[in-house]
Amino acid sequence: HPFEGKANEIQFPTLTKRYTSRGYETELFLVRYRVESNRIVREEERIREKAGGGEEKRKWVVLDRIKGGEFSFPFKDAETEGVIWRDVWTPEEKLGRPAGVRLRMQLVGSEEKGSIHVGGPQKKAPPVFFDQVFSLPQGNWGEL
């Protein structure tokens, strides 16, 4: 299960250490973050079934009250040597995992809160966007 990303979803394998009745156990899970309606959801699915235990899946809302959300991934532009953010990272490109993931979203109702008035006609406040780049150590840069 390699890292895979699209504008509305990322998924990757991870080791998760959890406390159980038998003590701490480390298990391999496939984790997905998905943009659904006005929220971001995290899903976990056990990759290998345990002996005597069924398949385990969990899902919960990580963030709500957003107006859309989009993931993007860094690629180096060979001409400018700058960074270009693309909305897809596929295993077919054989790049491993990206050096980072950017999450951009608009907060619900942010375009309706208040207005701006600075010595001229009153204007509607611009929408409030949230941009966050999550660095992934030992990740790779896509090449364009």
C-alpha cells in the first residue's frame, strides 16, 4: 500500500501502537483522510487481519465546518527550480511518498463575517482560507 493522493483524499500505511487488554500492540493500518461535504474525515483500516479477530475499520470526523478542502503535493519545476503544487500523487509515478502535503480549505461562513471600510465604500470581507503544509520527512519531490 504506497502513499497515494488526490485533491479530495490521501491514503498511506502507518504503524499504530495501541493499548489493548493484552498491553501495547503495534499494528499496520491503512489511513485515509477524505474531504466529504463540509468536513474532513479520517478512516483507518487494519491491513492484516489478526488471528481470531475480525477486520477492523474506524472512521471519525477530524474537522468540520469547512467549505471544501483540497490536498496538493510538491513538484520541482525544472525551468524555474521553484515548487509547483499538483493535485495528484500516484504510485504509478514511482515517487514514493511526497516531501509534504498542502491542505487548503475555506472556513464556513467566513465570507459572510463583517465587512471592510477604509476611507471608501464599504466592501464585503474576503473569504478566509486556511493553508497548511505538512512536511513528510524522507519524502520525495516530484519532478516536472
